[in-house]
Amino acid sequence: MTTSEIFSMANFIAIPMWLLLVFVPKWKITRFLIDYKLIPIALSLVYAVYIIHYLRTEGMMDFGSLNSVMGLFTKENAVLAGWIHYLVFDLLVGIWIVNQNNKYNIHQLLIALCLFGTFMFGPIGFLLFMIMKSLKNSENEIS
């Protein structure tokens, strides 16, 4: 399998889960996938196989300096591994946001904004949710 094919496969696995989180977070199939974390686990398996193969063929990666990390990201294999890494952790944050919202009951349109922010910009979506969560906590303390 080529790196382009693995990239496409990883996206093909992740994007439907994001759509489920945004549009039907309470649907029983979405809840099943959230509760068992099947999509992040599947992507983690892809990542694990890929990174083990990469380490066996290319050797250890150097994360010791910005220059060495920049050097890593000039290699197609390392960029793909980084991409899958982002997909898994961003998706786990998205799942966490949906689960947290069961407690806070923030409007789904606002949660969709947080999920979009997490999908596209990772920490920005997380930050947005934390702000909304704090506002909701403040609102609950006042009433």
C-alpha cells in the first residue's frame, strides 16, 4: 500500500465519525462508536503498524530540536505518521467534547462549531469548548 493510499484510507475512516459527531451525536450507532472508541482504535492500529514499519526501515526519529523535526517532516512517511497521529488525537478530543456535552447541554450548533474547530485546528476547537463550558458553569452558579 502506498503512503497516498494509507492517507486516503485514514481520512475515509475518520471523516464519517466526525460527521456522526456533528449531526447525530445521540444516535445509537454513534453512541456505540463513541463508547467503544472503535474509529480511534482502528486509526491507532494503522498508526502502530505504520510507525513500526517506519522505525524498522528508517531508524529512530529525532525530535530533539526544531530543525530535526522540520527535517522529519520533509519525509513523506513521517508526514503520514504525523497526519494519522493528528487524526486520532483530534477525534478523541471531539469524542470527549460530545461526551462532556451530555453534562453541560450546550446547544448542538455551538458544539458543531467546537467540533469543526477541533477537526480543522485541533487546540482551537478544544479551547472554544472550554470557554463555552466555563460560561455554562458560570451561568449555572448564578441561577
